[in-house]
Amino acid sequence: MQYEDLDNFTYYLENYEEDEPAASSLSNPQIISLVLHALAFLLGVPGNAIVIWIMGVKWNKTVTSLWFLNLAIADLIFVLFLPLYITYVAMGFHWPFGKWLCKANSFIALFNMFASVFFLTAISLDRYVHLIHPVFSYKYRTVKNTFILTGIIWILATLIGSPALYFKDTLTLPDNVTICYNNFHPNDFHLIVLRHHVLTWVRFVCGYLFPLLTMVICYSLLIFQVKKSAILTSSRLFWTILIIVVAFFICWTPYHVFSILELSAHHNDYLHDLLRDAVPLSVGFAFINSCLNPILYVLLSKRLRFCFSVTFSELVKHTLREVSRSGTISEPVWNAMNLQLCETPETPEV
């Protein structure tokens, strides 16, 4: 089967296909990608569930806790669908789950990408407004307004990810292998290419470039305007958010780079061969981001420096508490509290 016969096949995040979708064995990049997908599921489900339990159930709602809660919800929804994709790859790109799960699985992947980056952008803007414009922050930075903004973000992520619900389709090949692919049009090559370009650039601009520029500007202004303030340099919230943002863009940059390169693959057989091996790795790398935040909370926990006999959930809870108290407790006092917490159990938040 030649690439010209597969104009509707694209190497999108949700599914990547080969010249021979029914290959009897997986390539090394695909095996590595499969391992990354499995790790994202095994670590992402309990990790994000713990964050949701702490921020959504155990603690009272604050502006900061709502942002982190919704970020964890977006990641949890995504990792719960990962077994479908893992099965698809493991079966040599045979999709046994039907057309509607093909559409839903692809939609959830894009939905998660946009929701996550929009929440990270909102968190960065929230930090900027809170530190640089305190009067405006005091008046408008409320739990009620945060609820409204989170609702708008969920709606935007749904709208921008919704084309997958329309274009994703299933096709049974002559060897009885069913694939889940982007059916941009049955036979109009120019319309296929046009839709491919439009959707790719919309996702790149809305899901990567605009959020990246917004966050870079926010953090640059913060560092420039508050560089002499101990509140910024010692702020646990500032550094936690910054590291999470950097991790997001490190994980997602390869995917967007190869998505843009794919736009030339309609006319370039060499790129087609390159993408066949490169995209599985970039997709797996992007998927890992959905399990990374709870792990970062643990690694960033100062309590980890003082004691190692604590559970994963306690370390996550401790970092989130550090974030919520950021800038309100001096470093020596907080370190002393850490030492004491190693010797006595934590009291649950109410």
C-alpha cells in the first residue's frame, strides 16, 4: 500500500499509522512508545486521583486549589482512556472498539492537551495579577470568578478538540484489520490537505504557541518587576508552577514539531518514513506529561529532604500545602516544621 493511497492517514497525537497498519511486529520506537503509554496510565491514575482527593475533597476551595484541581481532573480523564490506545498499538494498529470509541478516544486526547495548557496559562496569569496588581486581584480574584473561568476553559477545550468527533472514522482493510484514522474526505485530495493544515495550525497556535508566549511574558514580567522581592524568589508556588510549565512544554514540543513536519508528508516520501519512527516517540513523550505533575509535587516537596519514611500521598499533600502557604512562612520556620512533621503524623486538612 503506497502513501498516496493513505492521504487520510495522519500522524496525529491520538493515532499514528504506518504504511502497513497490520504489521506483525512493532518497531523499536513503537515499543518504547507503548512502554511510555503504560507508565503514563499506571502512574497517572493514582497520582492524579490523589491530587483530586486532596484538593477537591479534603481541603476547602481556594483560587489556587481550584486551578490545580482542574488540572488534575483533565489529566485523569485522559489517562483513564489510555488502555484503549495501548491495546490499539499492541494489536498492530487494529482497532476493535468501534467507531464511537475511536472518536471519543481521539477527542479525549486533544481535549486533555488543550485543557491542560489552558489551565497552566490561567495559573500563570493568576500569579501575575496576584503579585503585580494586588488591588485588582483583591477585588476580582475570587473563588466564584475562578469557577466561572474554569467553566470557560472546559468549554473552549471541548470546542477546539471537537473536530476529532467529526473526522475520526474506522476503516476495515482487506486483511480484516480495522484502523482508527482521520477521514478528512473520501477522495478530494486538496480538501484533505486543506483540512489537515487548518486543524494542525489551529492546534499549534491555540494549544502551544499562544500559551507559551503568554507564560513567557508573565514570568518575564514577574521576574523583572519583583526580582528584589523575597516573596517571589522564595515562593513555593512560583517555582512549582514554573517547573510544571517547563515540563509541559518539554513534553509537548516534539509532538507539535512533528505535527508541522507532517504537513509536508503528503508530498514527501522521506518525511513519511521519518514520521513513522519519530511520531510514536513524540506521542509517548507527550502522554507522559499527564502523569508527571503529581510526581513533580513529590520531588519538589521540602519534606522529602528531611524524611523518607512518608507515603506518596503525604508528600503530594505536603507540597500542595506548601504551595497554598507560599510566601506566608519564612524558610527557617518551614524547615523546622518539616523536621517536626517527620516525627509526628500530619493532621488532615478540614
